[in-house]
Amino acid sequence: MKSLHSDEVVAVRGVLTDTHPVDFHTLGVAGAIDRLALPLRERGTVVSLETPHHGMEVDGRSATLLYRAAQELLSNIYKFAGASAVTVRLGCVSHADCHDVQLKVTDDGHGFDVPAATIGRHTGMGLRLMRLAVGSAGGEMTIESSAAAGTCVTITLPLE
């Protein structure tokens, strides 16, 4: 059995757990999110991180929300998707006069029934709480999923 080091991310009961405090200043949001993919990579899943706007400034509140959302999404992929490939894209998007930061997590796994998973009493709590947190921050979250195409979750937050 592998011993825990202070900078590891581990999967405990399928939930990705970062055993070291997140340091966005040192790692950046993208680096912190990329570190969360370690258990998936150790399992043999190919994880690609795309950061077309590397070095963009993201406020602390948005950085924390994006990190926690990525943690939930990657945990769900680890537990349920059976994916062989995952793409995590973090970048800026522009809409008219508004500039936003967007996190898009896509996998080639089994997919799921979005309404059933997000409305049921005992399922989808992580996704529902994430949608509430994103909405409270003035952002939007979309989920597209099918058995044939896997799942794509997009979170868009306004940059302050």
C-alpha cells in the first residue's frame, strides 16, 4: 500500500481528495486542477489539460469554485464513467462586453441520464450543489451526456 505524501491527490471511496492545501499562487488554477487528475492517470485514463489562455488572472472566489467543480467532476468520472479519455479545458471566453472564465470537462465514458441524475432524491447531489454554487456566483453550468458520446460539463463564470 502506498503511503500518503503531503502533495498527493488520492481517491478515497471514489472521491478525489487533495491531501495538501490548494496553493493557487504557486500552481495556478490549471495546475491545481491538473493535479486532481492524478488518480485517473494512475488508473490508465488519458487526461489532457488544455489551457489556451495560460496565465489569465482569476479571482480567488472563482478559482476556488472552479477547483471544487473540477474535483467533483473528476471524482464522478473516476467513480462512474468508465472513461478512457478525459479533456479538461480552462480558458477565457468573450461574449459581447463580458469576459468570462470557462471550465469544460469532457469524457468518453458511459454517459448518464441528466434529468434522472439531477432530480432524483438520492442521486446527483454533487451536481445539484455545483449548479447552485455556480448560479450564486453569477455563472452558468450545462451538462450534455449520452451513452454514445460520454459527458461534457461546461461551467462559465464572470471574471471580476
